[in-house]
Amino acid sequence: MANRFSSILPEYQEFIQRQHVFFVGSAPLSKEGHVNLSPKGYDSLRILSDQRVAYLDLAGSTNETSAHIVENGRVTIMFCAFEGAPSVLKLYGTGAVVLPDTQQWNELYPLFAPLPGARQIIVVDIHMVQNSCGFAVPFMTYTSEREKLKEVAIQMGEEALKKYNYEKSLESIDGLPTAFALNKSNMN
């Protein structure tokens, strides 16, 4: 039986802080659109309050979460216990995309350890927290982070990454505009 709460209880905040990976789910409103599920690593998530979290999103191959948040706001973050007692924790909420060179970015970015390739910050206002058993989640041992994304970002350089984001992160695989597309049109 799943337990539901309106905020992140202290014991769940501690659970979140111990996790090495989390998963972000989002979807367009269209029934033909593609549901997105993305794994996130590094030390990239911060608990801002018992009803708000943020994660530093790094440049990647697609920008589905941003497009879905722009369209409808819905986003879910899931954590699984791969070590210790079994547990699955889901944070259901409404997201906002924070782009570099904005006041909100300047307020939030210092909360994170600098990561090469930082593309945007996703802020989630949580309306429901669900905890379930996780009895079928396997044990897995954490050994280390993969360094390849950081290496590629460093090799590209800051200006090339900014250009990449404004060229390659403009729409979802279903053609929905991302926050970068909306910001680009505001810049013209």
C-alpha cells in the first residue's frame, strides 16, 4: 500500500539526500506524444523546502522535460532504494524551467556544486509525495559517477555549449517548444 503526503517528511528528505540517482518523468498532453523518463546523476538535486525541489539539468541529447513543463507543467521525480531498506519515493508536482542569465538562475545556481554543461535548473513545486514498498527493486552497489558528460562539456567550452543549447535544445521529439525556444524568440 502506498502512503501519500502533501510534503516531503524529514525522513524522506534524508532518504533523497542519500540517493545517487533519480528519475524524472514528464509527458505532453497529446495522447500521440511520447512519455519521457530520464535518469539523473551527479550531486544535482537540492531540497529547497518540504514542498519544493530543484535539480541542475545538464546538456544532453534531448530536452523533453523542458518542453513538457512549458506545455503543461506536469513532472514527477522518482527515487529508488538500491541499498538498504526497500523504498520507492515519488514527488508529483508542477515544474518551472530556469535558464542561465536570469535572476532566478543567479539565486539558485550557487546552491549547486558547479557542473560542466549546466543547461537549466528545473524547479518542482510538489503537491503530492508518495512512498511505496520497493520490494521488487534489486540491490545495486554504487561505485562511482561516470565522467564522460563532464569531459565532453569541458572539451566543448562554455560558449559552444550555450550555442548548442540554443540550437539543439529548442524542441521535444514531438515538436513542442522548450524554454530555450521561447527565450530565443524573446531575444529577437
